[in-house]
Amino acid sequence: MAAFVKAINAKIRSNPTVSYFCSTHFWGPASNFGIPVAAVMDAQKSPELISGQMTLALCIYSATFMRYSMAVTPANYLLFACHFINEGSQLTQGYRYLQWHKWGGKEKAAGVQGTLETAKEKAVAAGDKVKEAVTK
């Protein structure tokens, strides 16, 4: 059995493309792409759900591993791409967090919500007036 495994491994390692797809140089970044995909998808959610501490931690993490991906031999460009995308999406999330919590986004949203409620009340009142006019 050991000879069989050794022969299969030798066959895999003899082809550079197959060897790459069977290595951690490929599967590490491929499995890690879930983080930037989640961050990109979260960009469509409300900014009040963003954790500032986690966003900062992920920015530091991605910057560190972007550097690491270029420091290893051979350089891992797939890992670099993964963390580059994650860094960009986390910086976007960080901006959204600051906009919402520190730069008045929450207050602006409350003002818009108040305006919407006022407009709804006026629309209901206008609808009631129309009903009264039609029934007369």
C-alpha cells in the first residue's frame, strides 16, 4: 500500500500543474477566499451591523498576509490576490463603519426616516380627502 501511495504521489508531483493544484499554495488561498467574498456581500447590508474592532483586525490580518505571500518562496500570488481583495473590502467596511457611527450617517438616516414618515402621513391624509370627495 505504501508503494502505491508513493507511486501516485510521484505521478502527481511530476506534472507541475497538477502538483500546484494539490499543494497548500493553491488550497490555502482558495479556501481563504470565503473571507473577502463575505466582506463584499456584507457591503450591501446595513452599516449598523459592522463591527469596528473586527474590521480593524481583518485589515491588519490582510495587510500582514499580503506581505507574507510575497515573502515566501516561491511567491504566492493567489494568496496575495485573496488578501488584496479582502484588504480593499475591509477598508470599505471600515469607511462605512466610520461614516455611520462617527461622521453623522446615523443621524442622516434618522432624518430621512422622519421625512419618509411625514410623507406617508401626508399621503394617507390626501387619500382620506380623496375618499371623502368621492363619497360626497
